[in-house]
Amino acid sequence: MKKLMFVLFLLFVYFNIFAQERLLFTLNHNNPVLSVDYSPISNVIITAAKSSCRYGIEVPCCHGRIYIWDAMTGRLIRDFAAHSDSIYLSYSPDGRYFVSGARSSREDIKFWDSDTYQLVHTITEEGRVEALAYSNDGRYIAIGSSLKNIQIWDIETRTLLTTIPESGLWMQSEISFSRDGRAVFSTSGRVINIWNVETGRLLRRLTGHSRDIWRVTTNPNGLHIASGSQDGTIKIWDIDTGNNLQTINLSGTVTAITYRYDGKIIAAAVQDGYAGIGQVCIIDTDTGRILRRFNAHEYQILTIKFSPDGTRVITGSNDRTLKVWDVSNIN
């Protein structure tokens, strides 16, 4: 009996001390951190802030700038002006380029060289950019617009492949490609729409959330997608059948979600109440069990990403900070 108690004590110590998340460093911004991405080939993080208002007046502190950080030390490598408003960012799958799009009308989508940070080429977009996504093979980019459509562009030829009209995309949403690049997912209120990339045809609608969906992302295994909603749940969906495989209750608005590289773990950002603390939940996708839940920010988390090796989680918040967390002990 004493041996059993000792073993249980050691397990308690491990899971409550050694297996905890650990804050590595905090990167301060002048405005809320709207977008972040981790280079797939180097220890570099890119971030962008969103515009903020005081008493209805725009405060242009640092929005429109892109920040380049050393992911290991938190050192600011450089920053530069890229747009005139809040920016969404995404690395290409091969890490050679990153793309930026602004939430201001008639401002070009810009492609940047990841080594030199020089502008490579642009795509003209009439509306405000509300979401960006690369296909896994890097051939296409999907641009979600305030004009309520999604444009699919062939990057190599710089030609517009198709426009998906009346997609219902709104500012809290995300778009995501299927693993094979043949379909793109978007949200419209409580519904997930699955579209054919080449034709723009609506393939399927997924329903089940009781409040608006804020985020949707694709599992690296290519079989499932996950959606996070204001109803306090994450739902896992089978892409082929449209069946809801699992519902995970988190008791707070799910403001951002991301898969680990192996698809076995989800990191979700959760906000409890209108101005509640931004929390991070680490979830086992097989069982739906919450492995860790911790307070990460003073206010809502706007963006969350795993590092390519899955050992770190980065979170950007309305509290104007980006935080890098060590989660290497969470399996």
C-alpha cells in the first residue's frame, strides 16, 4: 500500500510540475497581436498587430508593420512597414516566402522573400482581407474578402483560378484547404462550407454548432477538420462523410485553434466571458480529453500556432503581447 501511495505521489509530482507548460518569453507589441506564423524551415516567427481604436478614433501605433523574431531567443530581427492597416500573415509550405494581406480596401496582397524580406510580387484585391490560406503543395492561395467571397489564385502563374461568391465569410473566420488542395473550407455563422477549389461549387455544408463558428482548421492527416465556436465547443468532422465525430466542451468561446504536426493534439484558445482571461487548452484528439488548461493572457487570444516540431505553442492576444510556451512535456 505504501509503495502504491508513493507511485501515485510521483505521478502527481510529474503531471503537476514537470509536465506543465512553461512560458519561455513574452514579446510586446503596441497593438493587439492579430496574426502570427512560425517558419516551417527556420527558427523565425512573424507577427502583425491589428489596428486599435480609442473612443472611436483609430490609433495607428504599429499596425501595417510586420515583425520578424528569433523564435529561440525572442530577439527582434527586424520590422518594416508593409500595409496601411491590420495584417494577416501566412508562410508558404516550403518556407521560402510569406504572404501578407491587409484589412483595408483595394490594397495588394504581398509576397515576401523569407531570407531577404524583399517584396517579390503582388496580387490585387478589391476588398478587405479577412483570411489567408496556402494549399499544402504551395500551388494555390485562398483569400477571404470583406466582399463576402473567396478568391483562389494560382501562385506560379498569378492568375485567378476561381471566385467563390456569397461564401458568408466574416471577420472572425478562417479558411483552410484540404490536404490534397482540392477543397477549401470556410464558415458562415454556424455552418462550415466545403467548396471545390477548381469550380467553386459547394460540395457540402456541416451543421451542428449552436452559435457562430470562429475558427476552422484541417488535421494534417487530411481526414478531419476541427471547428471552434462561440458555443464553447470544438467539433471534429469527417471530411468525406460530413459526420461529426467528436464534440469537446471547453466552457468558453473558442477564439483560435491549431493542430500539432502529427494531428494528435489540438491547442485551443478559450475566452470565458466578454472580457475574460485568455486560456489555452491542450487536447488529445483521440479521446477529447483536456490534457492541460492554463491562463495565458489577460484578454482574448486572437491567434495560436504550434511550432513545426510541436514542442512550442505561440499565442497572440488583445493584451498586446505574443507569448511562446514550452509544451514539449505534453504528450
